[in-house]
Amino acid sequence: DAWTLEFAIPFSVFGDEKPTGTWGFNVTRNRRLRKGDGMRWCTWTPLNWGFQDARNFGKLIFKP
């Protein structure tokens, strides 16, 4: 009924400055089912029209 994800992204991927403020954020997963059964898509935040639905993303808050 649930899945857990823990991850780390080094701040260096954002360039010289640490990210600040609040960003829209989502985590998704595509999983191929058995042959002929298609794909299953999961998303952390409820979306209305697909993975590009940034208006409904969750929030990622960078604290100093």
C-alpha cells in the first residue's frame, strides 16, 4: 500500500550556490508489468493530467 524513497542530491549539481526557497517537486515511478499487462505509473502527489502537471506538484523547501 506504500513505498518509501530516500535520496541525496549533492548541492554541487545546482552550480556554485545552494538552492533556496520553495520549489515545485514530485517523484514518479514507471513499472512494466508482466508481458501484455502494460505499465503502472505511480506519483507522490495527486496529478490531474500526467507527470507534467506542475501546478499540482508538492513542495520542496530549502532551509538555510
